Amino acid sequence: ALPIFKRIAQLIDGISAAEMHPLRLYRPSKLQEPVHRSKATERLVWGGKRAGKSVCITAEFVSRLSGRPIIAPDGTEIPLLYPVSRRDSPRQYWVIGWDQPHSATIHKLLFEQGQGGTLRCIRDAQTNEWRIWNRAREDDVARYKESQLTPPFITSDMIVGGWPDGIAWHDKKNREWKSFRLMNGAVVYYWPSSQLTAKPGEAVSGIWIDEDIQIPAHLKEWQDRLTDMEGWFLWSVWPQTKNDALIDLKDRAE
């Protein structure tokens, strides 16, 4: 048995880690909140550099994987809209990027502290509670040295086998991954859009496309994978990206 003081220290550390999880710290802006509150099963998220697109879409994706709700600016939880994977009823999810090396970008967003160094947190001067550090606030800029990188959105304890052993790697050295499984049974696969044929035949609960794709004709096949599970679809993309699939989807949204 652990000495009581050591066990207490572990419990305190556990509470602190839970309080500092990015989904607990993140509060969407006026531009981000509609993304999380929308009831559309297909969502197209446009954003340039430093527009908050990456943290917004990562928070939405991880919330749907884990069943942890996003907290609105007023402190209330934004309701979850989709079924969450369970061990006795596992669900499959896909992340799609330009090519296999793009999976390293997704690794940064999901598995690295501060999303690779851009997302920081700080104790609020009024409440003393941790929150996301905001470069647009002069008081936050003045207290930069008090800030620190947030934990990853997907922490090691959320993954079966932990990180890095629980990750199926394409190229571990360059952080290019192929799949992982969460403790709640969710299985996530990365697929490059450069494949000559879209991956057919499997029922998928959710798909996240990040940035441009190489073969626009694959989009219809990917969307068809969602039908059996009444699944959802997210696409985060640079505003100036143009391909037929993206233009058609934008026209449908409008």
C-alpha cells in the first residue's frame, strides 16, 4: 500500500490535471461558439492563421470522441448531440489529411502539449482558476511568464496502452500515425486523401477532414460511410482552398 501522504499527493495531482485539461479551460469566442452549438450534421469551418480554427475544431472533435462537453463562456455546458463510444458498443472515427505526413500536424493538435507550443493557460487574476491565456489581453501579455503550455487534448491516460505505445505509427520518428484506441472503445484512423481509391465498406460514426484534399471525388464515398451510423462530418480548412468538393459543400451550406 502507498504511504498516505503519497496517495494524497497523487489525488491532488489528478485533480489538478483534470482541471487543466484543455476542454475544461477552453471557452469559445463569439465566432467559435456557433460551431459548437450548431445542430448541422455536416460542418464546414473556415479560418486563417491565428483565427482560432485549430483549437475550435480540435475541441469539437475531442468532445465528440470522449463525451466531455465544451463549456460556454457563461460557464454552462454545451449539450452533446451525438452518441459517444462505449466499450460494449465501440465506434469508429476517421481523420483525413492531404497526405500521410499531414498526420504529424494532427498529432500536434491532439497529442502534444499546447498543440505544439501555441496554446497556453494561466491562472485568472480574479478567480485564481486556470483558463486559456489570451494574447489579445494586455494583462495576459504582461503575465506571460506565469503562463504554461496546456496538457494535450488527448492525454496518455485516455489511450489504451498510453502514449506512445498505444499509437499505431506509420513513422514514429516524424510523429506520423495510423490509428489509436481510447479507453471508451473509440477507434480513430488517419487516412491520407492521396489514396487512389477512397476507403470503402465500413460504417463510421464521425469524420474530420483537415485542410485540402487531393482527390475531391472521394468526398461522396467518405460521406456515404456515415449513413449507417447516422454519423457526423467536420471539415476545417483555409479559406482560400479551392476544389470541386469544397465549393459544392460551401454552395450547399449557403
